[in-house]
Amino acid sequence: MNKNLEKAVFDIEKVDALMYAIESSFLDIEVMPEEREKADRAAFAFYALWDSIKIVASDIDRLEGDEKVVDAIYAVNDVSRSK
């Protein structure tokens, strides 16, 4: 696998783990009623960001699949040239 793609896969997994940890640690806290709207907005922003991260992760997964196809094509071409 391409080193840059490998790094991107690893980095997106780290960010996803951080998002899960933040969700587990901070989004279930009790807030004062007058702070409820602010807390809700923070939660909505958090989930909007996490949705964007998941979209990027999906794009990287597709790119990883595309790379496998390209690698297979190169391998076939290399075999054909060596004959």
C-alpha cells in the first residue's frame, strides 16, 4: 500500500478513536437547565464533525480499493513485459 494512503488510514482511525472517547467521556454530562441549549449545540457540532470524519474515512476506504486495482493492473503489465 502507498505509504501516504497507509498514513491517512491510520490517522483517520486515530481521530475516530478520539471522537469515540470524547463522546463517551463528555457528552453524557449533566448541565444546568440554562446551559442546556449551549450543550445541545456543542453536541450537534460534535456529531457534524464526526459525520464529516466518517465521510473522509469512507473516501479513504474507496481510495484503498482503487489502489488495489491499480496495483493489480501494474502487476499484470509487469508479467506481460517480462515474457
